[in-house]
Amino acid sequence: MPAWLPTVPRPQLFERWNNSYKNIQELTNKSLTAIHYNIRYFLSNQLELLQIINHHQPTIISLNELGSSTNIQLIEQLLPQYQIIKAAGENRHGGVVLAIHKEITYIPIDINKPNIAAAILIINKSLYTVASIYSPPKASLPLETMSLLLKYAKNILLFGDFNAKHTSWRCSTINSKGAQLENWLNTNKLLIHNSNMRTSLRSSTNIDLIISNDQPGSVDCSLLPYNCSDHFPIFIEFSNILFTNKQNQTIPKTYWNVFRVILEVIYEHLEEIYHEIQDETQIFSHFQYLLQALKTRVTIFNANKSIRPTLPPSIRILLKYKHYLQNRYRKTKLEHDRLNLR
């Protein structure tokens, strides 16, 4: 049994066995990623958008300046893997889209304001408010609506072209929108994660901003080399926000017969090791770690290509109807309802 040679330290061997499970976990859990892109007319640059999505596979897509002629049906056809939230603009240049991958559970937020699309994401029982915002150059910042978004969840993700200039995020000048946004960020303890970028192709300014209350070191932003629009797309990765990748889910299968045989083979070696240890607590911890590592060693993980309910649809319908009858009888206490439940 080469894996139990005396030349291999036991802790190192157990760690090697456990690492196989850690590698599986890395495949099934992935970081939340996003693309923000001032696309400058969806119809003109949709092919470039598809190239970006196919290459980076983002979880969230934020699009600004769609153009008034873009309808939501066209976007849904182009992005069938995403749930689409669209908000119209105030002019022919405006309009935004927030696209959320169908792996993520979400609740749309009815803002009923132009150029703002928002939703609440539910990830590992935590809530995240995410929004795509476009503020035209001559329009005022929607600070009132942005403040309202902060109340839906304590975790905030805002993507947008705010047309706000400030030296704090690598602009050569400060305009009134930039001063207002800087004050609002400080008041609400929010951070700009791409403050060192030039996102505009027409000038050396950064007007496309990634805002959140996440830790600075956990958010990585990078410009993508696409220039069909007059703005660079931004790829964002939130390493602190992990969710289960349903496409890579695995099913473990443990070979307990092999587990038993290995324990029988190494039993004599265990007696020698534990005979030298006087502390019973240390013996227990060592043996517990051995069993855990050995179980991982004799377990294989098969990819689950499709997720199927445990119960067939007919049984699920009957159970749902049974719950309905139970609730009804609790309220009415009628003999007819009792008989139906029985």
C-alpha cells in the first residue's frame, strides 16, 4: 500500500487526502463577477457584447446608453441565460439594463425612475442590492433614489456611468456632480473600486464607476480591450461573494468496503502510533482526523449534469394539496374538510 509508507509523514498524507475534496469545492463554488459597459447603442454593438460575455461568463451585466429603439424581447433573445431588467431613458441615448444570470435568485426593485434598473440578489442567505445607473451629462445625480437603494440590503453593488468627475477617481477636474457624489460616498461609507482607471475613450476621465461597501482588497476591476463604444467595458470580480455553481455540482460516492479494508490493513500501524501517545485527547483528535481524511480518500465525485427533483411532479402536487387541506381544516374545523384531509 504505497500511500502508507513510513517515509511519508502522517499529517502530510492526511492533508493530501483532504485536498482532493477542497479542489472539488473550488469547482462548485465561484466568485460573483460582473461586466459594466456603456454600450452606446445596443443594436450597434451587440456582437461585441456577445464576445465579451462568451469570454468572461459574468454573473451580472450592467449596460448603459442602450438607445430608445432597443426592446426587451431583443435583449432576452440575445441573452437567454440571463434574467433581464430594463429601464427606459429620458432621451434617445438613454436606457439601462441589469442582466442577472439564472443561477442567481433575485427580486426586482420597482424604482419607476428613468435610467435606473435595480434588484435584490439572494446569495447564501445574504441580500445584495445591485443597480445599473446612467446619469446623462446635463441631468442631476439621482442621489435620492440611490439613497433609497441603500435601505433594501446592507450589501451594496452599484454600476454606472455617472458623468461625475473628481480627482479622487482620476479625473483632471471636479464638476458639480463629482463633488456631490464624493460627499454622498463619504456620508454612506461607500467605496469606488476602479478609481485608478480611464474608462472614456474620448477623454482621460473616469466616469464609469464601480461602487460598493465591500472591502477594497476583495474587489478586482480591469478594463477590457474593446472599443466599439466610446467607453471601455469593465470586468469586476467580488472574491468575497461566493455562490454555488449549479453547472458544476457534484454527487459524492463513498466506497465503504474499501474504507473498511484500509482500516484493517493499517490497524497494526495505528496501535504502534497510539501506544506512544499518552494524552487520550490527542489520540482521539488524531484518529478523528484520520477517519475524515480516509473517507475523503475513498470518495469519488461525479458531475451532476442535470438537477432533478427527488419526487415526481404528481407526488409534489398531492403534497401541496395536502398542505392546503391541513391549513383549511385548522381554520374551519368543518367535518367536510376533515374528511377530505383524511
